[in-house]
Amino acid sequence: MAVRTASAIPVAARVGGFVYAIRNIVAEARKVEASGRRVRYLNIGDPITFGFKTPPHMIEAVERAMRAGENGYAPSVGIAAAREAVAAESAGRGMPVSPDRVVITSGTSEGIELALTAVAGPGDDVLIPVPTYPLYTAVLAKIGARAVFYRTDPSRGWLPDVEHIQSLVSPATRALVVIDPNNPTGASYAAEVRQALVDLADEHNLLLLADEVYADLAFDGPVPALAALNPDAPVISFSSLSKAYLAPGWRAGWMAVGGTGRLDDVLGGIKKLADGRLCSTGPMEHAIVAALTGDRSHQTSFRHALAERADITHARLNTIPGISSVRPTAAFYAMPKVDLPPGVTDEAYVLALLRETGVLCVYGSGFGTSPADGFFRVVFLAPPRELSEIYDLIAGFTGDFLSRRNH
Ligand SMILES: Cc1ncc(COP(=O)(O)O)c(C=O)c1O
């Protein structure tokens, strides 16, 4: 007999572990906006919302595909031309793979989820950096594997602490996540650290997930594939059109699975999982071909614009009493630290900043740092003049906040 009750349908326990501060905090911003204050959204790394434009030849490729009737399901691993383009791109970055080892995905995000789902489950550990891009903790919560955090060190330009990673490896460790260049810190890693990371994965037989979505956005020029440093290591490289090709809404990404036979089963597992979600967005797969084989002059001007904004960010944040910030060398993020008085959290600081100035950043604990450490992430995509206004607001607010809290 059916039970009639007015109680809510219960939500699965795993949802509780799925936290994504970058978007969660927007609910608070909407309230501030409703009160009539202008909000400056520095929470999401989306260049389009700050006026950067998707290259026209990519838009034309999508339009051409749609008009030519390419609107059906694509193969679950992606269309052949896109897989070939990614394989050629990967070879050009020092990681030769055959097109058969490429899977086209709905953004880097889906690639990461497919790969983690294929290798880890309950009882397994995955090593991820702190601070981390929160998708990693969110996916691990979903699949029931444990996130084991390794340190990255702000006093050394946010480089990973390789000894700490070594000390965390156990028989339960399945994978090591490396985000280089990094979100949220804006760091790009030194050659010797990159070599140590890939060698460690090789020695311990760990899958290395190389999140290389910002590889073309290091201010000094594109970063080669991490896998290039050790062709025997079990590495999967992930990237997409979202950042360096200015098309985040298209959800067009890819993964290149390293050539070692050690990854054959994982590749098979990923393809099996990919079958279940049918395919990534079909017309956008044509834009992957256009992007990777066509003109990329936009990247030069984009890198230049980012470097200029990074300089402003670094200079302005470090002149605010109580704030220190490491100079970003890639992408569009900085991770400053505010010296908070005891008992005050990074979230309290960021929420007060939002309510009093309309400037929306994300608190460091949303990326896994300790709430007392006072880190917060700034997205510095806004035009230089607006950035300057934003740093004026942060400076004025921080002075007041710290003097109120310290007395
Ligand atoms: C480090 C990192 N990985 C992955 C992603 C997700 O990218 P995509 O849009 O390709 O899914 C982001 C987006 O901000 C990111 O910063």
C-alpha cells in the first residue's frame, strides 16, 4: 500500500560532500544585487563575460557544421577529424599519441570526471593539490573515493611539495592530479618540479591526471605537455576550448591518453563510460578542428592582456596593508592572503567584502585552504581601469575590516 506523506523526497548523502564554492557564493551575490548594489563578479574564470571574444573562424566552423546537418549524435569518443587534430596538437606539445587514444569530451570537466570514475572508487585515494580546483573534490565526493591533499607552497611561488606527495603515497593511492598552469594560484611550475612529479607517477605506477587547460596561457608562452618529460609515465592530458580558445560555454574539450600499455585498460574503461553519455556537443567538435589547425593569433594578444592585468593585480594587492600576494605567471587568477585576526574566517572576510563593496571573490577554503589562513581568489579578467577601481575597493574595505576586528 502506498504511503502518503508530505515529507520531502530525501537527497542522497553524496550531495552533502559535493561543494562548489565558485558558484555557491553567487546566491549571496544575488541578494546583494537585489539590495541595489552593483556586484563585480570576480568569482568565475570566464573571459567572455569580460569582453574577450571567441575567434570568428571557430564560430564559422560550428555554423558550417550545423548548416551541413551535423546535428546528430557524434561517435561517443568524438568525430575522427577532432581526434586527429588533438593527436597532432598533443604531438606538437611533446606527447605523441594516436587519434585512437583521444576522447572528445564536454569540457575538461567531463574528461576529468570520466577518468576519475574509471580509476577510483570507495577505498581508493587520489592525491590532489591544496589549494585545488574544486571540481576534483566534488567528483571524488560523488564517486566515493578519498581526496588526499598535498601542499603547494606560497613561499615558493605555489610550487607543489614533492616530498609531501611522496609521503602520502600508499597502496590505496590510484592517481595524482597536477594542475599546471594552476587555478586558483596562477602559478606555472618549474621544470625540475614537473620532472619530479611525472617521475613519481611513473615509479609508483599512479595515473597522473595532467590538467593542462591553461597550458597556452602562461605569460611567457605555451607550456609543453607534462607527459613530454617522461614518455613512459602513465599520464592523461586534459584540455578544452574554454580558456585558451575563448569558448567556455561550448563545453568542448578533450583528453589524450599517454601511449604506455599501462593505460590500455583505463582507456578502455573511459571509452566504456563515454558510451553511456552518448557524445559531447557535436557541432562544437568541428570547432576543435578549426581551433587546433587554424589561426591562433588571438592567444598572443590574450596572453599580453593577462600579463598586464597580472602586473596590476600583483602591484596593487601587495600595497594593501595586511595583504600579500604571489605574482601569477599564467592564466587569470591570483590567490592573495589577508592576515586575519584569530577567530575570523576567510569566508567571513569575503562575504563582508561582498556586502560592503559588491566585489565578489571566492574564499580560499572553497579551494581547500584552511579558513584561518585568509586566502581568497581573485579573477583578474576585468579591464585595467576597472581592476584598479576594484583594488581601491578591496584596499578601503580591508583597512576598515582589519581595524574593526583588531580592536
Ligand atoms: C584547472 C581547471 N580545470 C578544469 C576546468 C574546467 O574547464 P572546462 O570548461 O574545460 O570544463 C577549469 C575551469 O575553470 C579549471 O580552472
